[in-house]
Amino acid sequence: MTAMRIGIGSIFQESNQFAATQTDLALFRNSYVHEGDALLQLAGTDCEVAGILTVCTDAGAHAVPLLAARSVSGGALSDACYTELKETLLARLRAALPLDGLILAMHGSMVTASQLDPEGDLLDAVRRIVGPDLPIVMTLDLHAHVTPRMVRQANALVSFTHYPHDDTYSTGERGASLLLSTVRGDASPVTALAKVPIICGACNGQTFGDGPMAHLTRKARHLETQPGILSVSCFQVHPYNDLPGMGCGSVVVTDNDPALAAHEARALAAEFWERRSAFEVEHFTVAKAVARGRQLEGGPVLLVDTADCAGGGAPGDSVALLRELLALRVDEPAFLMVVDPAAAQACARAGIGQTVSLQVGYSLDPTWGQPVPVSGTVRRLSDGSFLYDGGLFGGTWASMGLSAVLQIGSIQLLVMSQPTYDWGDEQFRSVGMDVRQAKFIGVKNPMNYRHAYRDLMKAAFIVDTPGPTPAHVRNLNFKRMQRPFFPLDEEIPDLEIPVVVS
């Protein structure tokens, strides 16, 4: 028998419609864009494609590489960026036919300037090329905005099960295994989607411990042990897009049992609604967080500036935390970071050991604040390259671009030229900043600090700062996502939970 031919493709980005920036190809290339056989270099990394390749190899299937493109989160993709990536993938798909199956590793919350459902749009285009019968599986982030079109066009949707996202590789394995079972005729996937109108920040979305997503995740894993159930995915939707039909819920894939898929998907969505209040998070003023941190012996104490999370689509250019720490005259060692290419250039022109006076911050998206005037000493310069230790980008290289460490009193400010995803402390480490030496650390991610500093931090306080990725969504101006929805509406009488089955 000839080996199964399995097409592999990926265009992965989480977009943010509340950010003023726009994502172009340069932001993808800052992570990776691998065409054709270049995709195979992702073998041995932690990403979904690596897991897919392993399953294909172990099964004796022939992996047919199309395109793998990944970017840090950002503003909506420009139409030119999306069109080029889409057409590249489709052209390689046409040239690769015939195939026995296709797997696409996507995020699920990508948005372009004029396309509100790119994943669904891509699936539509793929179906026009391959026809209705080719098995297609799509893997997704658990913060995906899953649409009925995605359910109709893919045979199965499979999401990450962990947050922080340390199971990307195994998600690729699970998606590929389900696809190969379908190709062989060992499974006939039926997919059901159910959602409830909840849009909440991710700070309480961890899938371990006693939080609401942890309970839902454990229930999903238990369901997967039941007869006839192939996959269960729980989705806490990325809250920083404004799209009709957004919400949290589940996708259940059964072996040719639509009634079972619909029942379990609706039940999980109902439990999301019952646990909705637990997704809300306590946050502090910077002054209160610092005061509490000072009461603790040693450090580090994390100041979680989630409103400027590059991993959620913010540009990383906020200096709200810097402004507050300077106003509070903090004299303990503090580590902060900011994206400001002009400030990085100014530091490079001055040189190591020199003093510079400059304006820093809000150079990419001035919507959220004013620059801060500072004077400091340039301690280090770097080309910004670093290797991710794990997570979505694990085992791949990225670049902050020209970067500098600027000493401003007791504060060390990492000034970067480009935003990058925060997984651990790779960015700090790459420029010689030892986080064990800091009393306060500004972290710009709502969840990954739990991974990065879990054995080190004395405490973590989510601070209330301005930006396009806030800890709560109450002040965001939603227009397409129509009321009622939680938390803007705490109670919704006669809540209905629609289910889409395909």
C-alpha cells in the first residue's frame, strides 16, 4: 500500500481589534514563515507542527509540507498580509494534490482588516480546491472564536487543553492522530459547537488548580474516556476582538453520534455559564500593589501589567507602570520592559556606559497614554535575538530587534524595538537581567507568569493600567458583539444555548 499523503499547513496569529497597530508580514517573519520543505525544520520544536510530523512519521504517512507561518499577537492583519499567506498556502495545496488528508494548525481568533473569520474563510477556500470528501482537521488555541463556518467545513476541531499553553506539541499529536483515524476509516467524526455569551479576561483562566477552566478541563478529559467521544475542547474566547457571536463554550467530536455531540457540548457550555463569576479577577492600583509587595520579605514581587500584553495583541509600548513607579520613588531593584524603537536607537547612538535623556513609551499606539521623560545610563545593547524555552514558540528563535537595558535609578528598563510573546523570562535573560535580583518585576502577560516565576515569585498583583488587553473588558467599546453578555450583563433571563452540529 502507498503511504497516506497528509498535507500540513498553518497560519497562526491571535489578533486584537482594540489595538491601533496592524500586523504585516514583517511581524510574521520576526517569528517564522516556512514554505514547503522549510516547514520540516519545525520538527523537534514544541509547536503543533512538530507533533503532527511525529505522528505522521510514526504511522508511515508521508507529510506534505505546505506553509507554516506564526506571529506574535497584534492588531488585525493587513489585507495584503493575509492574502499573501493565504494564497501561498492554497497554491502549495493545489500543487500537492492528491492528498489523503489535511491538517491546519491555526489560532481561531485571527482577524484581518476586512475579514472577520479568516480561519473559516481559509477553510472555505480549501474546500473549493479539495472538494467535500477530503478529511480535514484544524487545531486551535483554547482562546479561539469558533464559528459555525469552521464547524461545517472541518471534519474536526481540536484545541489546546492547557493554559499556560505548554501542550502545543501534544495538541498537534492529537489532531494528527484523529485525522489519520478518519483517513483510515476507523472514525467518522461529527462535531458540535455550543457557546454562551461570556467575554472575560484570561487572568483566571488557568487549566490547573481550582479555577473555573480547571474544572471544565477536568470534565472534558473525563468525557474523552467515554465510549463514542473522540475529542472535547473547552474555549474561553480571546476577549479583545469585537465580533458577532463571541462567547465561551465547547466543541465535542464524537464518532458518528450527532445527538451525543450536541448533548455534551450544550452541557459544557451551560457549566461555563454557571461558573461565569469565577472568571472575574481582582486588580489593584500600582500604589497598593507596591505597598503590599513591600510588606513581603525578599522578591520578586510581580506587577502584572496585563493591559499591555503583546501575547494578546497589545504593542508592548505602555509605560504606565514605569510612570507610577517613578512617581512612587521606588528605590528597590525593579525590572520593566517596553517596546520603543526610537528609544532603543537613541540608547545605541549614545553607547554603553553613557547617560541619555529621552521620552519613552506609547510610540506605537498613543491611544492609551503619554510618553514619560527619563534620564538613565545605558547598561547593555543587544540585537534582541533569543530562543524560546517552551510554549507556543518553544524551540524557535525570535527577535526583539535592537534592544537596550537602560538604568533609571533602581529601575532597569529593557527597551525593545519589536514586540515578542512572553513565555518565561527569555527576554530579560537574553540581555543579562537576572530576575532573581529584582524586588519588583513588571510582567505583561495575564497567565504565563504563573509558569515563568512559579518557583520564584513571592506574590503577584494584577495592576489596573490602561491598554488594549485589560484584565476586565468593562471599559472596551464593543459594537459588533451585541448585548446582553457577561460581565456587562450579569443575568440573562431565558438564556438559550444554541448548538451547531456538522
